[in-house]
Amino acid sequence: MMGYYLIIGALTLVSWLVSWQLKRKFKHYSQVHLRNNMSGAEIAEKMLHDNGIYDVKVISTPGMLTDHYNPMNKTVNLSEGVYNQRNAAAAAVAAHEVGHAVQHAQAYKWLTMRSKLVPIASVSSNFSTFLIMGGLILSAMSSFGIYVAIAGLIMSALATLFTIITLPVEYDASNRALAWLKNKNMLAPQEYAGAEDSLKWAARTYLVAALGSLAMLVYWALKIAAASRE
């Protein structure tokens, strides 16, 4: 189990460092005031309308970096630090979340796939590790334990697949956001550079999550393979 704790420790450290850097970047670019004086909410509304989307609402949600697009009720949810603020970081986040709304409107295949995996991934991520560990313990007493562990591994694989599919969804939303901000001349060069850097670090949080999930999947697969040979 030492390998398990080493992997968990390393992943936690890397995840914390990336998250810390993202918050630092967001705070820094929150000081870069927009020349057009538009708030995050106004940026979001304009991008929606420029893409011919009029049935999506832009609303404020509590918290910091809690921004998200909800395809169920078609709402772009902007955190308090984005909705009313008029800076490069707010513009980047608002445009990124609208990028998801545009994906939804255009039936972007990776978003569709991720949406279908949401209920499966939520269950898998919560129970897969318990099944694997429980199965490995049971395998010492009965061969049935290996099958339990394999069931957990399959669930873990589905959760990992979700994190991997999330990558093109998030990167595409950022690319759509940056392209719109640039093509519509919404930001000055310095402001655009800040928005681009903010989204780059936001994307890295998803990359770390995907790599971490993949690393744990490989680790458990090797543990189960070793246990099956004993």
C-alpha cells in the first residue's frame, strides 16, 4: 500500500500547486481592468448573442471559481468574482463558460459524450476504490475477491474515461472563448494575454486530474494482476 500513498501524495501535491497557481493568476489578472468596461455577465451575454443563442440565461452563483455551464436548465453560472467584475480574468472565465453553451447548442460530440457519462462517472468515482481494495483483501481468502476487484477496476476505468473526455471539452471551450475575444476585438493586447494565461492554467487543473486518474488506474490494474497470480 506504500505505492498507493506515494501516488496519492504526489497527485495531491501537484494538484495543489496547479490550483494555487491558478488562483494566483486569477488574482493577478483581476487587477487588469478592461478598456471596454464590460462586466463578466455582459461579456457572457454578448458572446451568447453573437453565436445566435438567446435561450441561455447568465446568472450569478456564490463562491470563488465556481463558474460552470448547466446544460439541464441552460444557464451560464458565473461566480461572484466574475459576474460583476470588469477585468481580464472575469472576461476569460465568462467567455469560457459560454464556450460550453456554444458546444451544447452545436451538439459538440465530446460534450455529448461527457454528459452521458456524468451519472456513471459520479457513481464510479465514489465506489471504485472501495470495491478494488475490498476485493484485494477478499482475494486472500477466496478467488471471488478478484472478481470484485475487477468490477471496481472497470468502474475506475469509466471514471478515468470521463476525466480524459473532459480534456477536449475544456480545451475546446477555451479555444472558442479566446477566438471570440480576439475576432470581436473585445480585449486590448495586454488584456487578451491575461485572459489566455488564465485559461491555460485552468485547463491544467483538468490535465492533472486526468493524469492522476490514469495513474491510479494503472496502479490498481497492476495490483490486481499481481494478486490474481498468487
